[in-house]
Amino acid sequence: KAARIKRLSWNKTVLFFGLRAAHPAIGPMLDRATYIGGLDGVSGVLGAKLLGIKPMGTMPHTLIIVFEDPVKAWKAFDEVMPSDVPRIALTDTFYDERMESLMAAKALGSKLFGVRLDTPRSRRGNMKSIVQEVRWALDLAGYKHVKIFVSGGINEKEIVELRDLVDGFGVGTSIAFPPSVDISMDVVEKYDEKSGKWYPISKRGKLPGAKKLFRCRPGLNDYVLPWGSEAPVCRDGSRAEDLLVKYIEDGRLVRKLPTAKEIREYVLKQLSEVPEPKPI
């Protein structure tokens, strides 16, 4: 799901904001899955630490509610946060998005990196029109440097609708709770102790025997063939890549595991080779 979101974003910044919708025990696993799936950052402190990256996020509504004044909250954030943290003001808590965005721009000036619109659906109406209005107002007032980020129940269709207007997205529940993938593990071979060999066998409806998985690049042109088959020839005359690589033998690691960053780069490379998915 993270890969689909990233592919549909036109390479805009996409952060994972879905931790609070999941049990804390699986938070780091969620962060890792979304990061290697192509997202640009995660908000979980522990998850980011385990990934070897810095956590990324913006201020919460709670900060502004506690101060009861958006301007005071934005200035307090600016005063205490490290200088390398982008100043992204949340601009939808008490007033109109356009008004709060202009208030933030005037309060922080050139230090303001961007504004985040997290408008609840009960007040949202046409989100595209809201973003267009905010962008117009900021540009007209001389704040063209201020970027716009959108969050709050963002799904694939909204990514497509807003991607040409915004600079980034914060996506949570649509990634944390994606549609399930119907998949199962089946017995396809049985070991014969007398002969010391494996022989193919399976329930009906399944293909018996161990298999090899090959891919022709670019794209995801895959071939599933019986174990021991030679790599098929691709359209350009080259041999297909064998995707099955042994990492464990007799319970021991026989190859260095790729880092999360390396996995993410591999995923992004593949995403660049495939057509854009139809948003769901």
C-alpha cells in the first residue's frame, strides 16, 4: 500500500502518520514496512531509530489547543525546536485554513517552511478548492516559498486529486489498514526418506513442485517456472533475472542482509518501471 501511495504521489514527499491507529507493539514494524515501501519518512521515534533515520512529522493540534492561540503555539515551536527541524505550521485548528496560513506566514516569515492542512472531513467540503485558495493567498501575499502539506484520512484518490497542487502528504490509516491480500502457504512437495528426494505433490487447484521466479526488466514481467528451469529469454535478448536469492542455509545466514535504505531504493527503482496504478 505504501508503494502504491508513493507511486501515485508524483514523487512528492509522503510521510507515514498512522502509528496512533495501531497497537504500540507493532509500531516499529509498521514504520519499517512503510519506509521500505517507498515513503520518505516515519513519525515514530523508535521506528525511525531502528531504521537509522530521523523521525519526521509536524506539530499536533494538541499544541495549539493547549496554547489556545495558534500564533503563540507556532512561535513556541520555533523557539524550542532544533534548527534542522522544518517549521511546518498546522493551520486548521481554530480558524479558516487561508486565514491561519497567512497568520503563520506573518508570524514566522522566512523561517516558515510550510503549512499543513489537516481539515476534518466534517468541515472539509472540496479539499482541492481549499488548497487552491491557500496557495493563491500565500502567493499573493508574497509567501511563495511556503510549501503546502495535506493530511487527514488521505487515500489514493485524494493523492491523485491533490498531487499537482501540494508539496507533500501525511498518510495514516489508509496505509495502516489497507485491503487484505488473499495469500496462503501450501504444501507442494514431500520428502521421500527412502530415496532421499523431494517429489511434487499438492492439493487440487495448486501447482505442485518447487518453483523458480524470474523477472525481465524493466517492469514486473515475471515468470514462475518449475525448479531447475533455465532463465527465460526476455524481449531484448537478455536472460531474465533470478529473483530467488538464498540468505539462510541450515539455520545460518549465508549472505549479508540489505539495509532498510537499500530495500527502499530497490522498491523505488521498480516503481519507476511500472505504470501508475488505478487509484482505489
